[in-house]
Amino acid sequence: QNRTTYNLARMNMILHGVHYRNFDLKQEDTLEHPQHEGMLFEAIVANPPFSAKWSAKEILKNDDRYAPYGKLAPASKADYAFVTHMLHHLDENGAMAIVLPHGPLFRGGAEGTIREFIVREKNWLDAVIGLPENIFYGTGIPTCIMIFKKCREVDDVLFVDASGCFAKSKNQNVLAPAHIDRIFDAFSQRTEEDRFSRRVPRQEIANNGYNLNI
């Protein structure tokens, strides 16, 4: 919906050598007016605005992107509106990663209901990676990456606490290549390391009320 962001995205694609005929960017409020209906994707990556406000109109409860969960994300926090919108467009063999604040991991109410449905009914949550604070421009809060897959053959969720994986720079923290490799190796191999990574059975998550706090 933001024209500046839209134009920056176009410039970014061109600077990375992608011809304008080979990408399809839309400028719109994707939660209210989706632009890719009927399309499924094998890879989805997003860094939506953290806990943004959205309309949460009653009529959207009948929208295929939100209806299965029984609740709409609250009007004051659209995090799970973005998550379920993306899940709607994720192909059965696809994977999706979304950067979020930590609130969606543990907040209750409608968000807790949606989170429980994703984990208990669908088993779509594959991993939660906690990132260091102050690594994104414009906010100093710690964040996380939630990774989803629809065709999972495991009955656990990998948790990675990478909050200590950073190097200090002048104005913010940065992930060094060694940190990225350590996180990627833990995720791709689903390895367990004391105080860093652990595969948590879904039953244990259920016993904790579907609270995903790292």
C-alpha cells in the first residue's frame, strides 16, 4: 500500500539483475485486497510491519484466508493476518518464513486460538528462530523467524535461541557470517545443542498451552 516501499522493491529487483518483465509486484493492502488469488507458491518470505493495525472487519471472517481459524487477528495487531494470508498461498510442498516480533509466540486471545490451530490441527509450524535485538533498522526489539511447511513428517517444532548470535557495530547489532552458518546448520539439520537449539514435541507445546515463548 505504501508507494515508497513499492518503488524500493522494484528498484531492488532491478539492481539484482531481475528484468521488470520477470517479476510481478503489486501495490495494495494485501490483507484487504489480495492481489494473487488462485496462486500458490513453493517459497514465501516476508518481513511485514510489526503488529500493525488493520481493519479486522467482520466480513473477513468469511474470507478463505482467515475463516478456517475461527478467529480474526485483532485489529491492533495484524501479525497473524499476515501469517494466515501467506499460509493460504503456500503450496503443499512449499516453505514459508516470516519475520515477526516475539508477541505472536505467546499472546493469548484470538492470536492464541490461531496459533493453536496451526500447531494442533495442521502441524504446519516447523521452526521458531529467536534473533538478537537491534538488528533491524527502525526498531531495537528482538525478533523471531517463524518457519512453516505444509508437508511435514515430524511431530516436533525446532526452537533455536540465536539471541546471542551477533556482533556489535556502531549503531546496531549485526549477524556475522559465522552466526548465520550456525543458525542455518541447526535449522537444516534439526540438531540439538544445549542452550541453543531443541526439538520440542508437539505434546509438550500442548502441555504449555501452545505458548511458543523461546
